[in-house]
Amino acid sequence: MCHRSAPFLATIRKVSLAVAFRLFLCELLFLIFVSCGIWAQDASTGALRGTVWDAQGAAITNADIVVISVETGTRYHAATDSAGRFAVDLLPPGQYAVRAEAEAMSPEISPMIRVGIGEAALLTFKLKVAGPQETITVSDAPRTVEMDPSALSALVDERAIKDLPLNGRRFTDLLLLMPGGTEDPRGLESGSNGDLSYGGIRGYNTSFLVDGGDDNNGFYAQAAGRYRAPYQFSNEVVQEFRVSSSGYGSESGRAGGAVVNVVTKSGTNHWHGSTFYYLRDSALGGAAPAFVGFNPSDQQQQFGATIGGPIQRNKTFVFAGYDQHIFQVPAVVQFENGSTLVVPRLGTYPTPGDYEICNPAIGGQACDQALVFASAAQLSTMGGTFPGQSLGDTGF
């Protein structure tokens, strides 16, 4: 029989806690690295693919491919295989320059390439034998294809987001320009544009990804922030987005309708920024609301700014944005005077024109027209135009 003293048990307990803590750290680091790998394999990136040949059309093996981001200076490297093929995946959307070089061959560069979400630029390099003086040639303009040709998708680029007019400047309203997109009437109300439906499927089956991460509200089965005014992301911080309504890959996550991949802007090697101010005022025009009889004064203002630049060139960048929305729309309350209840004549079916103002012979009803008109007049004195204001701001 063995008896353990209290100090010995305390030592065992300390050792167990230390081991458990180390195991926790190991698991945490493992999850971090695994999640980083999963994060990279999303549909919010693009790719560069192509081949490298010599002047006779033979494949060049182990040619060095250097891809440089024009905005940030980030470099990506790849090498050709035995068939002269190369691929550089998981590229953030943006402008790129590509250079191909091999031993004893003159290097070749490509024209400026624009890589979008879910797109792959196809390049073909034909290297010549290096002479006494090194020359650099420019390859033909690359072709751009979608990485998943079976998918039905459309890209909304930065120019469209910037130039297309939007009442309220909510970038998700641009989804209505996509084929098969419409407002789900079951989610449409006065303070919302409703869920966005694709292919006749309920709007809550649309999934949103922002910079590769899930951006859905699981409780309401809608995008985070739902569809309330004003918005979740300002137009000024959205670079581009792609809408895939059918045939998208499993890496896009769960969705029964469409998948919306959004990429936000980033800082670059050059300081840049923007300011904006938008004004909508009923005094500048517009029809009066139905049944009101006049055009109440309402106003909508949106203003903000963005700024981005390098903290350390080619390595670390910063981008910030702010947007405020001031929405002033009054509530008009008025009561219309009406007639009293009309009933059909006794023993007849209702026909057009076969009505009369209250018939005391039916059910002993009394004519209360005067009482009804008096009540309506009293309610009308309580009506009027009541100012209302909605304030919203978003930072990034």
C-alpha cells in the first residue's frame, strides 16, 4: 500500500497543469496554421497560369517566374514543370507584372495584368537565346478566363462601384444588376430592400464572403448587419465583388442561392485617399408621395473619406475609411373624412349602384354619419408632419 504526501500530489498537479498548458498552446498554434491555410483557399482570390517555350516551341523546364504586385510590391515566385507550365494561385485582386527568365535565355516580361476575383490570367512566354547583349521582350497581352468555367458568375469591378448611382450608396444594391437577381418580396419592407433572391430561391439562401471570411448572420439567415439602412461597408472601401449564382465550388461555403465574394481595398506603396459628399433634397425635385397632396421636405446626406498608404514599403500597409449617413424623412400623419358604412338593400344581392347610406331597418342600426364625421375631424387636428432622422456611420 502506497501513501502519497500532499507536497507530492501538489507537484503532480503542477506538472499536469504545465502539460495541459503546453498541449493547449500546441493545439492553438495548429488551429491557427490550419485556419490560415483554409483562409487562403477561398474564392476571393485570382491566379496567373501559363507556359514558357523557346523559339522552336519546346518547353523550358525550371524557368523562373516572378510575379510582382504593382500596388504593394509583393513578390510571388514559381517555376515551370517538365511541360513548361506554371501556376501562381491565391493572388489578391489587383495589377501585376510578370517576368519569365531561364538560364542562357533572354528574359521576357508581360504587359500589365489585371487579376480579378475568381479569374485566371493565361500567359505564354517565348524566350530567345541570350546574345552578347541582353534584351528584354514584352510578351503578348494575356487572356483572362474564369477559374471555374462551370460556374455562372459576374464581376462588379471598382469602376462600376464608383460610377454607378446608388440611392443610399449601399453596394449590395448592385447585386440587382446581376442576371437572375431580384428582391425577395417576402423580406421587402419600408426600411429594407429585402433579401436578395437568385434563381427564384429564397433570399436567405444567399451567402456573403468578405475577404475570404464568412459574413453571414446565422440567426436571421442574412448577411451580417442584415439589410437595414444605411449599410455595413461603405462603397469607398469595397474594391470589387463577384456574384456566383450557380455551379460554384465547395470552397465558397454553404449556399442554396448565390455566393457573393467581396474584396475590400488595401493600402499600397503610395499614399492615396478620397473624400466625398452626396446630397439628395426634395427641394431639388421629386414627386409628392401618393395621397399626401404636397411634397414634404426630406433630405439625405452622405459624406466621408478614406486614406491608405505604406507603414513599411513592400511589407506593411494601412487603409482606413469612414462614412456617415444622415437621413431626414418626415412622417406625414393625416386622416381622411369618409362616408358611413353602406349596406345593400334588404332582400337583394349587392350590385353596382345598389347601395344606400345606412338603413335603420336592417339590424336596428342608427345613422351615425354625424358622429363619424365629428370623430374624423377630431383626429385630423392631431395629424401633421413629424420630423424624423436616421443617423448611421461606418468605419473600416
